[in-house]
Amino acid sequence: SQTIHQWPATLVQPVGSPLSLECTVEGTSNPNLYWYRQAAGRGLQLLFYSVGIGQISSEVPQNLSASRPQDRQFILSSKKLLLSDSGFYLCAWSVRRGLARDEQFFGPGTRLTVL
Amino acid sequence: AQKVTQAQTEISVVEKEDVTLDCVYETRDTTYYLFWYKQPPSGELVFLIRRNSFDEQNEISGRYSWNFQKSTSSFNFTITASQVVDSAVYFCALRYNYGQNFVFGPGTRLSVLP
């Protein structure tokens, strides 16, 4: 069965510090991968998605970036965190059939607090 | 433009009551998919159901049921005989054909009190 991991689970970082969040998927090959942010009490905002190694699409301009160095690894980074980067970050995957019917499966999330 | 509205920000019910969570969507596509996800306090989103735009049959799964009405662009979710474990944030989402993106609604926080 497929499993998606995210770490760390929680993170407290000062403003201006760098960020690296990691997501890995097990039990499937060639998945589509997604990063979402959920601000406190709000809905989900798609940040990035990837259909393959090295292929990243950005949905929202911000000081965040994403990379996919391996098929089942997706990394969210920042060189300098802002207070507004605080939130709950969720990684998700779906099968790469490109069909709208394919649901996304979410990881446990990383709660980031920027002070 | 694609948009999902969940007008109910928070709902509180007492255990064993029935509760309906509303979802209204906007899309110009004729082919699209609608989803419901549950986000318990642990934070991980759990997939509940998918419905395509050509299938307006209502669906029942245990205490859960979904009412899809294309005429009103709604995809409402009803929990019958609610339980404390149903307490969570529920998200409705839209995905249009060939699109990579899910458009999520803002979510409805359901609290089921004992």
C-alpha cells in the first residue's frame, strides 16, 4: 500500500531563517506531487505541483520554492522565512494518469511557526 | 473561473443529530469532479468521496450521504446520527478535466458535542 511521509511534524523558525520541508511517497511510482499551505482557520492553497523529476509548476508567487530530486521525493524550501509563511503545510500525491477523477492522498502535514 | 463555496464556517450539533454541510461550486467546464475530504484534529486530510459531473445519483455510505444537484451547482454532504468522532473540518473540492489543480472550498468546522 502507498504511504506518504512528511517531516518534520512541527517546526518553529525565526524570521529570515531558511526552510526545508521534505515529503516522500512509498509504494507507488511516477506520482504527481503537490504542496499545499493551510493558514490558520483557512482553506488549502496549492503552492506547487510536479509531474516528474525536476518538473515544478508554481501556482502562487512567493518566497518559497520546490524541488523534486527523486521520483518520490518533494522538497519545499525558502531562503528567508517571513512571518506570513506560518501555516500548516501538506504534501499530497496522486497517480500520474492526468485524469481529473484521480483523488489526492495527503500526508500528515508540517506545522510551521515563524516568529 | 473555478470556485468552491462552503458558506457554513462552523457548525455545532449534539451527538445523534443529523447535519448537512453545504457545498456550492462554479465552473464553466462540462466535465469535472467533486470531492469531499475530512480533516480531523490530527491534520491529515482523508478522502471521503468523488463524484463526476455526469453522475447525479445520490450516494450513501453508512451514516454518510451526498446529494449532487447540477441544477443548483451543489454537492451537499449529510451525516446521519452524528458522533463525536465526526468532529473535523470538512472540505469540498472541485477538479476540472485535465486540470492538475484541486480547487478547495474554505472548509466547514463541525463540532459534535456529547
